Amino acid sequence: MKKQFKLLLMAATLLLTANAGFAQNQSEINTLFKGNIRSSGYGAIQNKFTTINGQYANMVEAYGGWFINRKFMLGIGGGAVTNNLPVPVQDRVIGLLDLSYMYTQFGMYSEYVVSSNKTVHLVFQLFAGPGFTAQYQRYNWDDHQNYEENYNHYDENWFTVIEPGVQVEVNIFKWMRFSPGISYRFANGSNGLGLSDNDISGASINLGLKFGGF
């Protein structure tokens, strides 16, 4: 009986020692985010001044996502050109129609914020996702009937877009930030009439506002 008790005591001691060593090894695991993770989120609207096919293009964009430890933002967003981009006569699908180019992009957004608590700081951002162009007849706002009856897309064109950028961000309030910046749009795979990758790619000057928990 005493021998069995000694064996049981030795087994329990070995088990406790192994468990302590395992717990110590677990505590030494290195992770990307150390300590408590601060989680919040914000959304942004911005206006981009750029060019497409050599013409001035005004793009309105919105995005937002999960803000981690006041450093990383992971989210989604998209934007579209709002002004008229006339299609040159030689590139029109139907020569007699007065056609305009449509441009849209949407996908994943990520941002890395440097010293988020400082009044003025840098933000590095990256957009990646599909882009879309088409030719269409553009109508005045007061011409709703014709717009609904004749709104057709021609020469629909899908491709990929990667757009890195940098912002100089200013903390206006605790819940609002002003983010002017620049970015460059790289298009790949476009085969639209009159729209090569080089015609769609280009630099942008951006003005944005962000709202949320920072």
C-alpha cells in the first residue's frame, strides 16, 4: 500500500512539473499584438482629383473598417467618378451616340497609422480590388424619364486596381480627422475601347474626413 502511495505521489509530482513547464512555455509565445488589444472602428469619405484617359476625373470614395491598437485599419470601400468623361468619337461603341465613360472601383482597404495620438501624423494606406469601366449615355438630372428608359451600358470592362497612398492626418476632434494625401492607381488587365492600363492608371490628390473611434 505504501509502495503504491509513493508511486502515485511521484506521478502527481511529475504531472504538476510538466504542467508548470508547459504553462511557462505558453507564456513565452510571441504574438503580433501584445497585451490587451484596443479595438475600435472608423469610416471615411474622400474626394479624389485625378485623370482617366487624359481627362480630369472627380472621384468620390467611402471606406471604413476595424481599427486595431491605434495602428492598423482593415476594411472595405469603393468609389466612382462623378463628372462627365466624354468618349472620343473613334472609341465609341455606337458612333452616333454621345457616350461617356463610367469608372468604379471597390475592394479591400488597409491603413497603417503612425503616432495616432499626435495632432499631426502620417498614414500609409493601400487599396486593392476590381475596377470597372463602361460607356453610357449621360443625361441631365431633370431628364429622369429618358434616363430610366435608355440607360444602357456598352463595352463593360473589368480589371484589377492596386492603389498605395500616404496621408498627412490632422486630429480635429477626438472623433473626427482631416486627411489630405496623395496616391497612385495601378490598373492591370483593362481591354476597354480607348482605355488601356496606362489610360486608367494615374496619380490622385485626395481630401478626406474620418469619423469614429480613434
